[in-house]
Amino acid sequence: MLKKPYVLAFAGVILLAVVLLNLPARATTQLKLALSGLFLPLFGLLSSSEKAITRAGDQVVPRSLLLEQIERIQKENQQLRLESLQAADLTAENTRLRASVGWTGRTPWKLKLTRVIARDPANWWRTFVIDAGSNDGIRSNAFVMVPEGLVGRVEQVGSASARVILVGDPNCRVSAMVAETREPGVIAPATDSITDPSLVQMTYVSRHTQLRPGQQIITSGLGGVFPKGITVGQIVDISSAGYGLYQESRVKLGANLRNIEEVWVVLQ
């Protein structure tokens, strides 16, 4: 008795297969389309579920890794807080020392962003003209810079434009020093600056100073034109000069004077 339903089901399947095989081609095609239409939503649901499970698996991070990251962030936060406290203490100490000796602090720079509108055709990299002048507060000898470093100083001022003489020109000497050792020197034109305007020469450096390539050169603040601490460039190589009395070094400028388009002028 139990086997009879299975026999009937098996017979029904065989009968259905015979009917399907004997159907016309058009009817068979329509039947296939209907069946696929019924099962497509199910397949789409399965595919979406698999993608969702995959995304969830990618986003799940092991608990141990999360705890490690949290611990590292907490340590970094504590370190930053301690450094902030130290900086505040150093600022307060600096203020007290300045007050005790009557040393006034540096005033903030007042900057003017200008565009380069012309270059000297005879020696195009040593000077250029900017689109601001006396009407904009530009004054002679105001120093010019970009975020990468020193550019030069204002030489001539008109009402609406000004001529800037660049670092490396014989008329734009810069008092500089080695940032690491504070050893002073003077920035002058390099012998090969015509072929490579990115190079200048730092000369009159004491022969007892240990210079090496890669050291940072900054302005020393002497001379009254350029303030202390502006980046000039980095030492490329060193040589002895003046019959061994002092040293010279070629310096690669931080500012790209060849392709410069905008510069900042410090007004005061």
C-alpha cells in the first residue's frame, strides 16, 4: 500500500515528460519562458543574499584586532595630550622670559597673494613682474616667498605692479645659516646657475663647520631684509674655497623659480 503513491507519482512524471516531448516547438519555448519567469526572482534573491553575506563578512573585524586598535588610539591620544600640555607650558615659559627681558614677540605677517605677469626676456629667471604695487601696499625690499621657500625681494615698485629680484641674482644676496648647526653664510649666485637656475651657492662658511649634503639652509635674519627661519633650500655638495680659509656649498632652492606663477609678498 505504501508503494502505490510512489508508483502513481512515477507514472505521472513519465506521462508529463511524454507530453512535453510531443509539444510543438513554439509551445515548448513559451513553457520554458514561463518556468524561468517563476524561478528568476528566487535566483535573484539567492544572489543578493550571497552578496550581502560576502559584504558582511568583509566588514566583520575580529574582536582582538578592534581591541588592539582601540588600545593604540588611546595611547596616541594620551601622548598627544601630554605633548599639548608640554607645549602650553613652554609657551607660558617663553612668555614669562620675554616679559622679564622686555623682548617683544614677532608680529604676524601680513601677506598679499600676487600673480607673475612678466619675466625678464634677457635673463628670464632672475627677475619677474607681479600684478600688485604701491596701491596694494607693496613696498621696496618687501620679501617674497612661496610655501616651499624664499623667492626674493621687491626691487622696484609701481602703482599697480612691482619687479621682484630673485634669489641667485648678484643683487639679491641673502644672509643664511645651516639650520642644524646655526653656522652662518651668504647666499650668492652659483657658477652653474645659468644652466640650472635651481642652484645657488652658500659661501663664507667657516672651514671648521661640518657640512654635509641634505642639510637644510634657512635665512639667518641678519641684514634687515629677510626674517629668520625662512627655508632657502638644501645643500647639494661642499667644496673648499679662498685657499682653504672657508667653505662653499651648492644649495638647491626649495622654491621652483623657473615655473613659479603665484607668490606671496609680505607687506610690512
